[in-house]
Amino acid sequence: GQVDIFLHLLNGLSAEERSRPETYESLIGYLQNEKMGIRELAAERLVELAPAGKTIAYDAAASADARKMAQAAWRKLIPPGSLPKVEK
């Protein structure tokens, strides 16, 4: 459940997970999770794995509507079924 998700995000993602598009879809989905801690960790992991997302204004404590706007920006940056672009 929620505790497992939190601990998984806290401990980081394996190289195998980082190479799967589903991982990014889950992280982006977690930006709307009911638990603020999970939202915060998901955002941290996304920025860590896709530094281009640093410019996306996301606040885990913001309203659901504000979070949806940031979530849409993340989906634009990493569309479903894809991986983040590698920065040079």
C-alpha cells in the first residue's frame, strides 16, 4: 500500500526501474497521490531522473488543480510510454 510506495521511493529506484517507461508513468501519477510524502518523493525522483523537469513548478502542498497543471507539464516532458530525454 501507501507505506510500501513511500519506502520504495525513499530508497530510490534500481537501474532496471529507471529504464522502464512505466516507472515514469507511476512517478507522474504519484504527483496526485493522497499522501503528501509520496507526492514529495515522487517529485524529487522525477527531477533526479529527468533534470529538465527542474523548471516545472510543482508543490506537493498545492491544490489538486495546481498539481494537475504540473502533472500535465511532466506528461508533456515525459509522454506515456517513453523515457526522459538524455541531456547532453
